[in-house]
Amino acid sequence: MKVRSLEELVAAIDGSLAWRRREVSVMFGLSAGKKELEKEALARALLALIYAHWEGFVKDAALAYYRYVKTKNSAVDQLAPAFRAITLRNSLRTSPEGVRRIGAYRAALGLISPGGGAKLPPDSGADMESNLSYAVFEDVADTLGIDVSLCATKRNLISEKLVANRHRVAHGERVSFDEATLGEIRAGTFWCMEHFRDQVERAASQKLYEQRPVTEPASPAASV
């Protein structure tokens, strides 16, 4: 997936979120009028599906944004600290000297220093963990310099009600959810997904990926 313009980025992220929302809505509709045992089975399937879309969307949006920034072909020293950190981490990971050698650190620092000329590494340089708990989600956002602090109110819902229960379902446990709980998980998860989308699009449109100029503190007024 190439993301060469802001319009392509917005279309990619919005499209990814839209089909995921539709699919979950369709699945919720299937439980209407079902017997209790059928509803129980559908609830477990729905929880696993909501988690799959949570992880899938965050990966899609993060990768699309990274690729968008990469198309700017800017030298790393012209990018925000988050992207310089990605380059530094990738350099140390791939260094033939290994991270225990000081030469690897000197080389990595040279890449991100003014005039170093380094470009962003391939997509693998911004890789993310599986099992998208709230802590991992925060790390993904922080890696790209995206502010998701408003999602903190959903921390427990994501990590405990969604991710932990998804693991139980995946391991064959007979976990039960009433309609209200499942609705809460759905609403809270999609709220975070929408907020992440909004913040990624904001970062792109406002060029927050660029290095901000350092402003000198105002000089104190001269004493009279």
C-alpha cells in the first residue's frame, strides 16, 4: 500500500475503519432472536472479532502514517524526535558490531545528527508487537509521536475486558458476556480506534512529523 499524499492517507485509514465497523455491526445483528446457547457462542466470536479489528486497524493506521512520512524523503535530522528514535533503534538492531560495541552507538548517532543524511528505515523499522494491550497501543502511538492520552480512560476496558478475555477465548475457555458488556467493549474499542485515526490524520495534516524549530526563551526586560 503506497501512501503518497494526505488524501491517500485519509482514504486508507478511513476505509480501514469503515469496513471493520460494518463487519462488527453485521455480526451484532446476527444475535437478534437467537437462543441463549447460540448467543453465548456468537458473543465469544464477536469478542475475538472486535479484538482482531482493534489490532488490525491500529497496525494499518500506524503503517500508513509511517509510509506517508517516509514518502517525504526527508533527512532524519529534519524529522521529529519520534522518527529519529526509530532510525536510531533500527541502526542498533542491525549493527554488525552489536549493541555492546561503542562504535555502533557512534554510528547510530551520526545518522541522526545534523547533516547525517540518513533516511527512515523500511517498514520493519517501525514494527509493533502482537497482542495489542493498552500498554502496547501506547507504545505504538509514542513510536510515531501520536498523542493518545485521551484514550487512557479506556485502559482497563482494552487490556482487561477486551485483550485478556480474547486470550481466554483463544485458549478455549468458556467465557460468557452479556449484551451490555459486549456493547461496552465494542463502543469503547471503536472510540479508541476513531481517536487514533483522528490523531494520525491531525499529525499528518499539521506536519507534526517535522522537526519543530527550537525557540529561544525571551530575554528578561532590562532593569531601569
